[in-house]
Amino acid sequence: MNLLYALESVRTPFWDAVFSAVTHLGEETVFMVAAILIFWCVSKQEGYYLLLMGFFGTVVNQFLKLLFRIPRPWVRDPDFTIVESARAQATGYSFPSGHTQNAVATFGGIARSTRRPWVRWACVAVLLLVSFSRLYLGVHTPLDVGVSFAVAGVMVLTLYPLIRQADRKPSLMAGLIAGMLLVGIAYLVFAYVYPFPADVDAANLAHGQENGWKLLGATVGFGIAWWLDRRYIHFDTWAVWWVQLLKVVLGLALLMGIRAGLKGPLLALFGRRTIVPLTAPVAGFVVFFLYKALSFSSVLHTVLCSILYLAVLVFFLLTALGVLRTRIFLLLLAGLPLLVHIIMDLSDYEGFFLFLPELSVLLLMASLLCLALRLRPAGKGAKP
């Protein structure tokens, strides 16, 4: 705390404003925009590099936060004051610093991969300033910042050669994505199963669990995007300037629109703590079994199951967006997978044993049932 008290004593309104602005460069949105723009317009390889660092870094950061549960400096020492403008973004546990890790991973990754010296030095300056801003504003201790800096620095140096090899060896990239998936699942198991003490902050724990589901969903999306591009799309990052501008403007508008536009309706329906655990199984099982249905030997089986899974997805989205105002549709839909598979699989004695591997359909049904039971009417005049 000695360093934080020393910085507190030299604060001025001017530097408060400067470092309050600088610290925003360590936010998740900046990382997301930088990684996606590089992926779209500069280099897919470098885009994958930044996305991988963001994923692994976030998992490590969230794991350490929940494992150590160290409070913020002003909570540990009530006599210490922070720059008030930074309080709103300084939520959750203190150790380690998420802003520092984001900044070092994002700008350190760009510095590592660029061939332009001025870009490299500019990125180094930004990541150092963001790291220092967390100390100046009083929202992290030197240990918080130092550990995050070290973790991100190790990832910057170790993941870069792996990504360069993965560009030539698709199996390596597939292995990295599989590793991401396993790490994400392991983190979720930890977040839900670990015997946290009774005095654990419920809001921080719920936030960590929510982030785990987000990361798992992002990993699935990452893997699907990589597979589709490698097998079918093969898009080129190069384009004339006006096409690049269109990609940036329209792509970011769509991305931010989805991120902001769907968040409100879904949170209104399910609540912050239950939205992702309930929606992820539905979306995941629907996508997987649409793919699986295409391999069925029976055309009738394929058609019926495809209609069923598409109906699940359509009804779910319409309810989540408020077009359907009640939970009746999802309650009815929850029984359809069981009905279809009883008809298709129990037509003879051996069919019963064919039914057992369809455990995933039962999971889909259970997800829908849980979803329906937790659903609240979207409008005041809606009937339950």
C-alpha cells in the first residue's frame, strides 16, 4: 500500500482525467475490437493469435480471482481513497488486474507480430501506461498489476510461435481450440463445484460463473468460424480501402448491435445469473443435432428431427426477443423430442436400445423445460 499512498499524494485533476481516459484502453471492448479488426482486415493468423491470448488470459484471470478472492485496496484499507471516476469499472475481486492483462495481451501481441518499429513502440507505451493507470487510480495493488503483466507477457511470447506453426499445421490449431474448450469446461467445473467459503461474495462468484459460460460459448464460435473458413469460405483479408472501411463500419455495427441489442431482452427474460446457463445448452444442442441429423440413414428421421430442432431454435429466439409473450410454447415444445424419438425408435424391440444414445435429446428437452420454468412474461399483459 505504500506505493498507492505515494501516488495518492501526487494526484492532480489533470492527471486524474488523463489516466481515467488511458485506463479504458485495457477494457474488454478494446481487445475485442482490435482482435476482430485485425482478423478481418490485416491477418487472420494475427487475429487468431490475439483471440487465443484473450481466451486463455481471461480464464487464468478469472480462476485466480475466484481462488484468492482478494478485495480491492480501498476495501482492505478504508483510509485509502481512489479516483472516483474509476470506481464504476472497478468491480469484482482485485487480484489479478484484468485491465492490465487485457492491455498487455492486446498491445503486446500487436507489438510482437508487427514489423513496423513505430507501431511496436507505440503499443509498448500504451500497455505500460494502462498498467500504471491501475496503480495511479488506486484500483489495484502492485501485486495485482505485476502478476497480470507477467501472465500476459508469458502468453505473448509462448503463443506466437505456436500460432505461426498452426498456420501450416491445421491439426495444431484444432488442438489449441480443443485445449481452449477443455480449459473452459475445467474452469466452469471449478466455478460451480469448488467448496468456496460461506463468506464468498455471491455477486463476484456469479460474475465468474457467467464469464465461464461466455468463454465457453466464445470458444465454440471460434472453432466453428475457423472450421468454416478453412473448409468453405477462405476469405481474404486484403481488399481495396473502401471495402476495408465497409467491413469495419458494418461489421462493428453488427457486432455491437448483437452484443447490446440481445442483452437487454435476454436479461429481462431470464435474469443475469441464469441467462447463459439456460441458453447455452439450447443453442449448443440445436446446432450439434442439426449437423447430426444429416447423417441419419432414415430420410424421415432426418426430416422430423431437423424440423424439431429448427422449431426449438425459432421458438426460443422469438420468446427471448419478446415476439412470443408467454412460456406456454416452450412448455409444449419441451415434450416434442421425447415424442418424436418414442415414435421413431420404439417401433421395434431393438429400437429401445437405439434410444439410449439419444441422451443429448433428453438434455435438450431438459434444457427447454428448465428454460420454460424460469421464463417470465415479456410484457405486463402477458398470460402465464
